[in-house]
Amino acid sequence: MNEPAEIVAEHPELVAYPVDLEPFRLGGDDDREAVARALDDACQETGFLVLTGHGAPSDAIAEFVAAGDEFFALPVEEKHRWIVEDPAANCGYTELGREALAYTLGEETPPDLFEAFTIAREDADGPDFDAVRSYFHPNVWPTEPAHLRTAFLAYEAAMREVADTVMQAMALALDLPVDWLVDRNRAGVITVRSINYERAPGSPGPEPGQMRLGAHTDYGVLTLLTADEVPGLQVRRHGAWHPLSVAPGTFVCNIGDMLARWTNDRWQSTLHRVVPPPSDATGSARRRSIARFLDGDPSLTIECIPSCITAENPARYGPVNAGAWLRAKIVGGRSREVVPQDPPTS
């Protein structure tokens, strides 16, 4: 198997680098170090990984995808019952045209062409969450499909194991104790967003500049993406947009702004978007994805990790409160107000 640096050299056009997690999960110290190096190279190059060997059960993934399909097939008026109006709540149904993620970059664009159902973590209980309760809004659960919550809990349990494995490898790559990142994100804000991009036959084409999901970087620590093979996801690299497909049984993983800041920009938080189907496409055009966002403990102060600071690369950022950072970004995606690029510090 090629070493990570060889993969980068042989395939400079790649926008997401393959990382096999199985040696990290099941191997010895040398295997774990090799995976950590591969992950480090990928995060420095693009901030996007394609994960294999993750161990997540395929039936849990398929059942949650199917539950989302059932919900999005409901009549519009039924789905609208599950809208949560508080823009900071980050849960419930989001109807078509409600958001434009490019707002978070201060750009004025038409609304994005997607609908979504967002679910927060269900285990935000105990003293670790009491001081930051406002960041953990209770979920709303639709009447149909009745098994949505059960399917979510199984899916989230699988994703949490994958995310913890990735963070353990990241910690080794940063010369930190293996559970350093896991420990600091145990009370993190976690949201799972099931997204439906669907253009019905006869629908008008997009407005100029309109995206299914506008260009943005993710806000927090780590994103895991499950998606079908329908094209649309694009990643910005070397000044151009490149398509990225998700093969069955794999996850796309990318780092967010908070982790890029934590690593003093050693790792990349990379622009990405989802484009509409070609204007001459006929019939319906549907893409489904599920994004699992780990956005950090709201009480945490994010400061540059010491191993990412050198005399040649001093700390680029002062400390910032993770909760203030996240709230500014979430609200910014739902309004035309300019989002501060450096939210209030702690």
C-alpha cells in the first residue's frame, strides 16, 4: 500500500484523500501511527477525506436514509408542522428556500435549493450541559414515520464511534494524548441533518448563481457525510471547483473552521458546495445526503494547539469561545446579516 505522501504525489488532482480506518481500529501501534500520518497529510492538503474501514453497520445507515425518504415524501403542509421558528434552535424541518449558506461568508445569493430535517443529540443531560443548555434545543419528532427516532439513535451511535476514531487518529497526528480531542468534545454540539435536493418535473430552473447548497466552509470540528452517488458535491481546490462523489459504504469526512483555528491553520477548512443538475436535464433530479456535524463544546475556549505553533508559524488567532462562534455561524446561514468572521472571544 502506498504511503500517504506517495498518494499525494501521484494524485495531485485528488480533492479528498482515502484513509482506511481499519488498521487504526484493529491494528497495533505502527498501524495507528500510519493512519495518523495519512490523516495529517489529507488534512493539510484539502481537509477532505474518504473514509473506508470505519466499521459502521450498513443496516443502520440504510434504515435512517429510508426513514428520511419517508419524511420528505409527506405532503408539504404536514412537513411544515415540524418547523422550529427559533433561528438558533438548529432542529426540525427546514423548507425549500429558507437558507442560503453563502450568507455565512458575507455573500448575497438566492436561497439554496434544498429541504432538510435536523436532529440534535438526545443525550445532552447532566451537569456538563447545564451551563450551556441554550445550545441544546429539544428535538421535535414527526408523527410519521413513527420509526424516525429509533433509526436516528442507531445511526448516531454508529457515527459517534467513527468520529471518535477519527479524532483519536487526529490527536496522534498532532502529538497529543490519543483521547485529547475526544475528551474535549464529549459535551459538544452534535447535529445530524438529513438533506433532500429534489427538482420535480416541470419545475423552473435555478436563478443565476443559485445553488442546491451555497459555497461554505463547515463551522465546527468535524463533519461526516453519508450521500448517494448522484453528482453535485464540489470542493474548491487550486482556484477551481472539483466534483467529489461518495462511493457506497464510504463516508466523506471534512474538518471545520473551529478545528482549522485550533490547529493554527495547519489543517484546511475547505470551501464546498452542491450544484444544481444541468439546466437541460429532464425529469426529476434528486440527491440525498446526511451530514453529521460535531461543532464543539459551547463552554470550551479554542486556542491554538501548542504543537501547531512554531517560531516560523506563530499563533494566528486569539482564544475564542466555541459557543459564540457556532451561534454566529448558525444564525448567519438563516439571515442576510453579515456574520463576523471572528466572533466574540472568551
